[in-house]
Amino acid sequence: MARAPLFLARQGYRRRRLADMARLLPLFGLWVFLLPLLDADDGLDAALLIYLFSAWFILIAASALLARRLCADAQTGDAEGPRSR
């Protein structure tokens, strides 16, 4: 009798970890935005605005990269199909 493999397939494992990262990205973005605002005693100055817009840009780039990788993995992973038990 053949035993089920002990480890998950690499492609499916990576796809799930990418989906987990995509789910956590908004929470990370909230933390990135709120942490310096909690420390700002003087209000919004130029350095804080530069930080906020650069963080915003980096979050947009990270979400675009994650979306591209998830779509590419979904297209190549469709041939595998869901695993039936």
C-alpha cells in the first residue's frame, strides 16, 4: 500500500505562502502608516510626508508583485487541480 507523501508539493506550498503574504500586507501597511504618526509630536513635517508617500509606493509595488506572482502561479497550477481525498 502506497503511503501519502509526507511533505507538500512545493508549488502548492509556495502558492499558499504567497496568499498568506497577500492577506498580511494590509495589516503590515496599517502598521507602517500608524507607527510614525503615533510618534509625531509636531504634526506633519516634510520628512514624515516623504516617509508616508515612499511607504505608500512600496506597499503598492509589493502588492503588484504579489498579485503578479499569484496570477502566474494560479495559471500554472490549474493543470494540477484540487487534490481529492
